[in-house]
Amino acid sequence: MSDFRQEIGNRRTFAIISHPDAGKTTITEKFLLYGGAIQEAGMVKGKKNSRHAVSDWMEIEKQRGISVTSSVLQFRYGDKCINILDTPGHQDFSEDTYRTLMAADSAVMVIDASKGVEAQTRKLFKVCAMRGVPIFTFINKMDRDSRDPYELLEEIENELGIGTFAVNWPIGSGKEFKGVYDRMDEEVIAFEGADARHEAKATHLQFDSPELKALLSEMQYQTLADDMELLAGAGDAFDLDAVHHGKLSPVFFGSALTNFGVEPFLKKFLVMTPPPTARQADIGTIDPFEEKFSAFVFKIQANMNKAHRDRIAFMRICSGKFERGRDVWHVQGGKKIQLAQPQQLMAQDRSIVDEAYAGDIIGVFDPGIFSIGDTVCDPSRKCIFSGIPTFAPELFARVRQKDTLKRKQFVKGVEQIAQEGAIQIFHEPNSGMEEVIVGVVGQLQFEVLEYRLKNEYKVEIIREMLPYEHLRWIENVDAETFDYKALTLTSDTKVVQDFHGNYLLLFTSPWNISWALDHNEGLTLAEFSENT
């Protein structure tokens, strides 16, 4: 196999998703430990003198102990080059997670063993299902009292509509958690305590060994024997093809906090999860092993480095090899460019890269030319990847700066944060940015907007909540010739434009949406917009 094909074949690019507080960021940090990327795991919540998680770099994340923006982390483990996309668990930032999933080839779904499938897990799973993304399940926190493992598997199957295959099986839970039985290797991995660095005292024992019988109580040993017999008889066979098509989820049990089962999970996951997958573009399917370079922008983040006030566009390489200094074609800009300061990232730490391959995530300096969904490719083979949908926000507020002399900073800040996809901004037709309406999915996004404007742009704002709850894009109209004043609408419906120039309608209730459709012949409304 050529070095080029081997490099791409060794890439693994995946997202980690979960409901808040299921342990997603903790498991990410343990992966980094095993790859030698960090020396000590930083717990997300802890005492004042403890480290913060590497993947949480924004100050507000460290203060609140939550992830509010996706992090990109690359490291090597064995012969594999791993790109982890650590996503926000909080539902107010689900759109950032959606965009991140567009850049992943598979997803690790972390579930709390005592709580099972939670609301945000369902939402994120639907996004994966829409794209047929392979899902691997890690049932976490087995070191605490947990629900019955059969119940948990049944809930995953019923709630999410996906088959499950237990790759390992827990022996007890809470203080009685003794380890897991690996069904594929037919051995017990027994644990005795854990240090912060690696799998602690993982002893591999045969099921009928005297050592295992001495380790477990008579009841635990008999329960394990019964479970193995039941799973062998009633469970579905393992089917890797079904896994790769998102129809079957391999399930692992363990504890990220105490390192029970994390490294065995990582090893098996890297064998089971697919290398970079093909992507759809306007010219057909783009194979990752094609020699011509192509990539798309899935995330933009401003001010990651306060000293430089920079703006980074994150790109998923879809095919070929990226080489620093080589000209690429920016499709939406319609011109050749060089990707400036190409970097690979470890949260806020970066290193300049000279080359990268399909499956890799790179960050490039963005002077303000990129938008989410943009395509860059080899000038000799132009293509456009499918756009990344923008979903309708649910909360709206009129926002303005307190100090009228800071109008310029306010407009710059709001526009940049909107271009990142952290918020959506609208204005009344022909009013420019004189009055800004901000749309968000959840209240916490307003708080992050306020925090970032104050800390990054030195602007304090006044926020006035608006009564609108629904937003729809007006489809099939030319923004330059459309006469929005000819629409017949209720008095509490508002016409606005987004910063792409598209026309939209803000509604206070579903009844108003129906009224607008009934009283405007030919009017077509959409719940999301796909900008390409």
C-alpha cells in the first residue's frame, strides 16, 4: 500500500456526543492521556486549584464547568491518527454539535449508567441517524450505582431505534463494580482501583480461572455465568457492516472517571470504526483516496487567542493531501487563495502543519472570507459539497450597545459571532445593521453573546426580548426584486432579512404561520436554510 493511501486509511475522525454531565469531556481527556497528548487529566468540575479540561478553552466554559463550543483535538494512538471532535453537551448549543457531526465519520455516544437515554441524547442521535453515522455507545459511571444493563440496552433500542451489541458486560456496579467480561476475547478484565494516568491493574482472567472465582462473590460469579449464557442465546450476532451503516451500535460499559474499561474501549473502537468516508458533492461522490485535495468549512471561531484577536476556520479534509503553500480554489469566493497559517489543534494549543490528509481537521487563519459550509478544493477539479443547514432559532431579542460611541465594535462583534454560527442575526429590510435582532436556540446563548461582546469586543449591550417563537425562510424568491410589502400578514408577524440577504418571517404562533400561507398564494416557507 502506498504511503498516501496508508496515511488516509489510518485516520479516524469522530465526534463525542452526550447529554450534559454524562462524562463526555472526561472520556475525551482519558483518550488524550492514552495517546500521550497530555500528562494529567483535568477534571471539568473541581476545586479552584485543579486543572480545567483541555478541551474546554473558553473562559466561560471553565467558570461554569460545561462545554459551549466544539473543540478539535488531534493525537496519535498506535498507528492511528485520531481527530476527536468534542461537542457541547448543552442543548442550547445543539446547532454547533450538528455542524460538527457533519465533519465526523462516526460518533461515540456517552450515556450515564444511572440515567440512561436523556433528552439531548435523543436529539443528537436523530442527527446521526439522518446521516447514517456509525454510533458507538459507552455506558459510563459504572463505578456508581447504575440501572440494570439489560434495561439500558432495551432503552437504547426502543428510544433510538437502533440495534445494540454488548461488546463487554459489566460485573456489578457502584462499590461492587469488579470489571467487565469481554465477549469478543472471551475473558474478564478485572480492575482494582485506578490512578489518573492509565488503566490501573487491569488483570486479564479466564472465566473458569480460580483467580476470578476468588475475586468475585459466589452470587456475582453465577450472575455473570447466567448473563453470558443469556446474551449468547438471545442477543444478535455482531455485524460490522450494520455498524458502519448506523444500524447497530456496539455497546461498552465502564467508568471514565476511574479509567475502568476506557482503554479497552478505545482499542476496539479504533478497529471497528471506519476510516475516512466518501462525501457527496455537486459532481458526485468524492472518494477520500482521490489525489485531488478538497475540504469544507464546518466551524469558525474568533478570538481563540486573545493576544492576536484572530479568527480560525476549521476545515474537514474530504479527499487527497493538503500541502502548505499550495494554491486552492475557494468556490464561494470564486478565486484562488493560499490557506494561511494552517494548524492542527489541541484545544487552544496549535502547531503549524505542512501537510494533512483526508479525514484530518485543520484550522486556517480567516481574514473574513469564509462562511460555514464553504468549499475549498484543487483548482483543477472544482466541486461544491452539500451545504450545512441552518435551523430556525426559538428565542429572539432586539440587541443594541449601551454606549452609542461603540457602534462600530458592536456591529463587528455581533457579525463575527454570527458568522461562527453561535447566534443568528436579522434586521428589518433596508435598515442595514441599525437594529439587530438576535435569534438563538436557548437562553444560555444570549449569556455567551453578552459575555463575549463584553470581554472580547469591550461592548456592553441592552437586550429586549421579543414575543416571536417561530421563524421561517421565504423560499423561491429573488432577494433583489422581492416585494415584501405585498405580503398579507397578521399585525404580530415581522419581515426580516438574514446576513445572506434572504427574507424571513417571524411569527408569534403556529396559527400565524398557517394564516400567512392561506392568505398569500404561492408563498413557500422553510424551517431551515441550506447555504452552499
